[in-house]
Amino acid sequence: MQLRLTDPEPGTPTVDVTGITLEPTSQTLSVNETLALKATVAPVDATDKGINWSSSAPDIVSVDTKGNLKALKAGTATITRLHKHGYLLPH
């Protein structure tokens, strides 16, 4: 893994993301049904709240950049949320 760190502007404090809650945490969908995931980032004043979403089985459940799901066919998938810089967010 390669990680690039940059310094913020001098005197600008940064607040790291310490966690994220997701609603719902589990859901059963019918084919063609959609669901909007609600992600709440902590702390409220985190400097960078960007989230990237991915599906373990995008042929079964698709997820867009806003956390909206669509069931495409029967099966099971896990939706993962990553900080926009590529690391897993804590729960």
C-alpha cells in the first residue's frame, strides 16, 4: 500500500473521522428494489467526510457514489464503505 500525506494549510486544524454508523445494517431486497443507505460520519466536524461505496457482488447488488443500492438478481452481497482516500472506515 502506498499512502501520500499532505499537510493542510498552516494553522488549519484537521479533524479525523473516528467512525461511521450505517442504517440499515442489514436488509433483504427483491429484484429491482432500491434502498438508500444512510451513513453518519463522526465526529460531526470531521474535516473530510468523503465516502466511497463498493459491492462485493456488483452483478447482484449495485451501489452508487451516494450509497443507493439496487438489487439486480437473487444472491448475497456485502456493501463496504471506504474513506475516499482508500482506507476502511471504522464502524
